[in-house]
Amino acid sequence: MANEFNHSDTVQVFESPPELIPAPPLRKLRTPAASYYKPVEAKKSKEKEKDGHETKAEPYLILGFDTEYKTPDYSMTRADVAAGKAKYRVLSYQFHAKTSEGVEWKGICCPDKNDRMSLGDFIIFALGLGIADHGVRDIPTKIYLVGHFTRADIPAFSDFKELTSYLSNVRNTFVSIDSSTTITINHSGRSPATKLRILFRDTLLLTPQASKSLKEIGKLVDCQKLLLDPDPVKHKEMIRNMDRVRRENWDLFKEYAINDATICVRYIERVIAQFEEVTGSKKVPVTLTSIGIELLQHTWKTKKMDPLEILGQEEIEEKYYSKKLQRYVKKSRKVASEEVLWYTDFATECYHGGRNEQFWFGPGFEDTWSDFDLSSAYPTAMSLIGYPDWKGIHEEGDPSKFTATTLGFVRVDFEFPPETRFPTLPVRTEHGLIFPLKGRSYCSSPELVVALQLGAKVQIKKGIIVPTDPKVRVFGEFIKECLEKRKEAGSKTLQGLFWKEISNSTYGKTAQGLRAKRVYDMRTNDTKELPPSQISNPYFAAYITSFTRAILGEIINSLDPSAYVFSCTTDGFLTNATVADMKRIQEQGSLCQIFESARKDLTGVGSVLETKHVISRPLGWRTRGQATLTPGSQGPDDGFNIVLAKGGIYTKPELETVDEQNEEIKRLFFERTGESEIQIEAKTGVRDMVNHDADLVEKVFSKRLNMEFDWKRRPAGVGTASDNGHVLFSTLPWDSKEHFDTTRKAWEKFTSEQSKCMKSMEDYVDFAKFVEVQSFLSGNRAKYLKRSGHPDIVRLRQMLCSAWRESKAGLTRYTDGATASEFAKILCDHDIPCKKQDVENAKTRPFKPMDCPPTDDVRERLKSLKKLFTTLDIEVMLFKPKAEQTIVFALENECPFVKRAMETVESLTLLAA
């Protein structure tokens, strides 16, 4: 349906230079007699072909929109935002309109002073300009209002607060999901009111990951974002002062402003065409992943596969009472089948994220370090899943029944050989996954297979297998089509990036809603759990992630002992192993061969690993925290010779290049202290906007700088870098989750009490001693240090008295103090309060060696006693945990990798403070 607008019923249109602002003034806009908003379900064509595609698309109007605004010259604090001061001055509203029939026009409007347009004003202005200046008559009532990063522009509408009731927050920007916004225009005379359905879309959500900026998507559609000045520095300065540009160069301002709206239109046109090509439906989806789901389900239907059967679902009808209809109505919904429900919770428990670990802390050693990535890891793992027989699901306890391609899941008790460098069975903790030598793991078949290959002893406590038909790969055809389309289009083109994003992101939809994740809901002004997607399935998600972790584990465990792995992140790892080493491993590994075969089926080329970066000397501190001390030789792309993963650390926007950011990260690392903070310059968030009627402005807050090790592995050898004196260490796996927990809690307590960081060998030794005490506390002995006073000294007194009475630990009764009274006085003289009765009571407490907490106070008193009792054996007195329980033993170990790092001489270029 289309409506004919009469110009006199809408708006008077003016356009004049900014000197004559307003142009047009809001006070001269003829707004409709009544304009209000209410949610309505998006209308769909009822005419369908047999295959489900629409026979005739409903007419629509694409209204690309943008605003220019001037933010305050200072950054807001949280208090300023809460006080309602987070406002910008709107300089202009601009649009580029195009109907589905190809008619297009554009325009710009500047409000007066601090005035703002309502959404209705803006829509009427845009449509009225088309009618008045371009003779447009048939304007569709379905309007896609499209911006890039709408969180910046939608708050510019004066009725933003009302709009939030009908908008949704998706990845921190504003779109319409399940409803449109209706604007009702009441005309003069007897003309019936016109209802316009407005659907908000954001190109940011429809853009491949590699091309998120408006500048980048402009390149993809041959519509370049304009520069205000050829000099980048001057361009940035002008962007910060668009009010001056508007005042001094109206033509440039207008061209620049409208061009941004034009890019949105051009990009959305391409998305619509792409969506229609792959689904047969002509509409603007909300996100790229939503396109992936539709395409996947379309592929299943084309291949005569039932989506419900694949996902283990069935459709049921339910009755509910409709107040509107005043009667009971039937509604169908999809639910998991009975067999799937039996083990859904168990399969969900077996689902984990990627393997992310830092295997080295501090400056690394000079070598050729390569950053290898698995080729399309998740899509390839998805393609391995065969057609499931959910009715055949059964329990299984025999490890030999689980293969790398079995859709199987286990709860398993395990123990790896002590020399295993990288155990492969995940154990969940409060701080993410760890991979200890022994424990209990919930995982899927691929990781169990690799664990057995590494010689692990396993006992399956509970296991299930879903039989599958390996000849029918439920995701295989979909992934193959995506990869073929990408290859045809070219990897750097819009279509190529589109297909890459579709194949890579669809995996995430199988896992959506499995782990509680809360998101902010604008409509209720509260957080709610992210619901499952149409293809959420814990069995599939658990298997896909397991295979990716397992093949990564197989590869890094196959490395020669002379090679070191610096870090791993989901589907990649940084190592000084050579390309030849990698080739050998790919040829020998059982999972590598499965992966290679799958890649051949999908692409015709059996590539397993790709080289992303090559550097000469790395720096590491925690999971997803790596930088480059010495770049490698320049590679084929910018940034190839630098590895940088900032680990959530903010760097200022003016540091645009990878090299600049890398230098800043190095400076922060080497200059940090226990009290170091960084200034975060962020934008106001969705919650700020809703609660405080805020615009998108800069806000500044401080955050403690965290560039410390996360202790997911235990130190193996410790040293200091020769060029900067910073402590460094290699790592090995923890013996168990309990040992990790003890050290992690000790670190949190150690740093909270003293504001310390790990920079010197002295820092390491201090913490190692602290961990020993905490290790003592982890058992039943904790009661000793929970009492008031000095419970560690009380325990020392008890042990010394017992040792004296039994002539143990180098003490001799009747020689080292002839009487109980004399021995008690000696202890008092060495600051160990003691009475004769304490010495006599020791006869009821047999001496137990190595059972005193190794606190600094205890060590000082024992050293003092040693001067008198030269035969006193201090080590027999002090608690000493096993090597796998604490980090102090790393001080005694000889590690060849640490030795190399200590010998490395590299002059680091650090930025001045």
C-alpha cells in the first residue's frame, strides 16, 4: 500500500545558509494535528509460493539518516551523566531517501539553537521535501529508518524517551526487533489518517567484523566517506568542531553530512539484494547472524531435511485465553523432544568456550615467533556433525566408543602423566577454564580422544552418545556454500566479507542462551537473560567448541620439547616452532587429518593452519594479553609483524595504528605500579541514555590497570630480563583445580592488602612466601591462623616444645635448657611467649614435622633461635607444600627457556612517562 501526500498537509520546506538559521526553523514546521506512537507487528505478505517465498514484496522506503552535533568541550564524569548534563547540541538532521521503486532524494535541516526535532517532525520533513521539491507522490508507508551506530543519532530526536519503549538494545545500539513504530498523520479536511510503519535498522549490525566503521563500509559500496580536509590532523580537528564548519563552510558541511546518510542507503541496498538472493525474501534483516539462520534453515529445507528433526524439536499446540478476542485460542510453539530433554542439562554442562591461556609471563626471548590460526575453525568443526538420531540417544561408559567425530559427552575423572605440558580436559572455575593434570571434567568426545592419546587415565562417570549419520552433514552444505560464495566474490569484497561473517557467526547461534548472559532491556529498564536462538542446541555447541579445543591441544602437545608455546587464544597460538614443525604435526595428528579432510570437502584445499603474524620477541602478561617487544620483518599486510592483544586495556583514540598502540601497551607494562590506573574515555551507554536522558558524549572514569598474570598455570622457572630487569617465568599445568584456586585467592589477597604488582624477583619471592602460607591454610590447619593474636607463633611454640621434649628437629632435651621453665624462658627471650605449663603440655602433643605456617614472623624467630641452637633444623619445622601446589619451587628450577630470555639483550624503546 502507498499513500499520496499533499504538500500543504505536511510541511513548509526551507533551505538557507546557516547564517540565516533556522533553515528551516522548527517553529515553522507544520506538524500534524496528532502524532503518536504505538507498537504494531510487522506486516508480512500473505501471498506465498509453494516454497514459502513471497510472490510480491511490500513497497518500502529506505530512509538513511544521520545527525551532526557538537559535544561538550570537556568529558563527562559519571556524576555529570547522572545529573542530566550529558547532552550535545544538534547541528543538523540529514537524510537520503530511496523507494523500492528506485525514486530517491535527499535533504538537510538545521534546528535553531538548542531545539530538536521529534521523530515525527523528521519523517514529515523528509517526505514533505520529496513531495515539494521532487514531485514524489507514491510514498510507501513502510519505512526503514537506517543509520550507522544509531546509538549516536536516535537520542537527537526530542521524543527519544518515548521511542525507547519500542526500540531494542542489540549490541549496544538501537533497532526494531519485534515491532515497528507507527506514526499516525491526521490530514486537514476529510482525508483519512495516514499510518507510517517505521522500522529502525543499524548498518553496524549488518557489517562484517573487519569493516565496522562507516568509512570502511563506504569503501565496500564505492561511496567514499568524505574528508573535510586532506590533512588527517586538520580533518579530525574539524570533526570536533562541526559547528564552526557549518558556520564557515555551509556547502562543505552539507555535502559531508548528507553523504553519511547516502552511504547507509547504498549499503542497505546491497544487503537487501544479498538477502533476497540467498533467502528469496526482500527485506532488511536486523543482524547478519539472523541472515545466517534463515539461510541455514532454507538450506535444510532445500535438501529435504527437517529443521525440527535436526534440532531435536517438535511442535506442540497450546491453548491460552485471549482477552482481546474474549475466547481461548490455539498457539503452536517449538519444544525439545523428550529424548533430547533427558540429557539437555548434561550436554549444556559439557559446553565451554575457547581455550585461552598465557603460557609465559613477562618479556620473552628472541626467536622467530609465528602466530598460527586454525583455518575457519568453528565452521569446519560444525561441518563434521552428522545427521542426529535423537531417539537413539543412549548412555555409554566405554571410552573406546567415543571417537573424534562421535556426538558424545562425558563426565570423566582423569589424570594425565606428570610430564604432560598441555593437558586437554577442561575444568571450569570462577575465573574461566583451566587445564590441570588431574580432576573431573565435563567435555565432549574430541577432547576425550586427545586425552587418551596423551596417556591420560580416565574413568567415565557418566557418558552419552547421540548416534549420527556421517554421510549427511547437517551443517556441511551450508558451510560449503558460504565458503564457495566467498571465494567467488573475493575475500576482500563486500560479498566475500558477508559470506565469511555468515559462516563464522552462525556457530554462536547454536550456543546462544546456554550460559546465563544478562542484557539490558530498554523497554523494562532492567536486565534480562538472553533467550535461545532458533538453532540453539547444547549438543552441537558443546561438540563444536570441544573439537576446536581438542585439535589445538593435539597440535601444541605434538611440538618438540625444544619449542615453546607462548600463548593460545581460541583457535590460534603463538610459538617459536617452525613451519616445517607445523607441517609434520598436521600430517601425523589424527584430529588434524580429520580437519584437513573436512577442509578439502569444503574448499578443495586441505589447509589446517594459517600464519597470521611473525614477530621476533613477545611480551605476555595474561589471557588475551600479549604485545610485541621486537617486531618481525614486515609481512604482506600492515600489522603482520606485530602481535597485539590488549586484554581489555583501553588506549586513546588518537593512537590509531597497531604500532602506536603496541608502544603504549609496552609503556604501561614496564612503568606500572600496584596503584597504576588508566583513564577510560568511553561513550555514554544505553542504560545512561534511558535513565538520564543522555546523548552520546564522552565520559571519563578511572580503572585500575591490570597487567598481571592470571595464574591459570603454575610457574616452572623464574628469571629476570637482562635488558630491563623485569621478572619473567615459564609455566606448567597445575596439578589440580584446588591448587589453582589457592594461588589465585592468595594473589587477590596479596594485591588487595599491599597494592603490589609482579615486576621484580623480589616481588615474586614475596608472593611465593605468601602462597606457602595460603597453601598451609587450605587444609585443616587453617584453624591456627583464624584465632586472635598471633596464632602462627602459638603453633611454632607448640612444635618447639614438642620437639624439645622428644629431642627432635635438632633440639636436645635437658641440654637445650635443662628444665621446662628454663626452655620456656629461652623461647620468651626470642619473642615466642611461653610458660612452663606450655612446655609440660607438649607431652600430650606428639611432634609433627613440617606443620608450622611459614610466615615471615615464624621465619624471623626460627633464625633467631638458630643462633643459640645451632643444630636446629628450620626446614623440619616449616610447612612445605608439594611442588605442584605452590610457586616457590620455580625459584629452584632450571628452565632452558627462561635462561634464553635472561640472556636476551634487547634495547626496548619505551615512551616517556
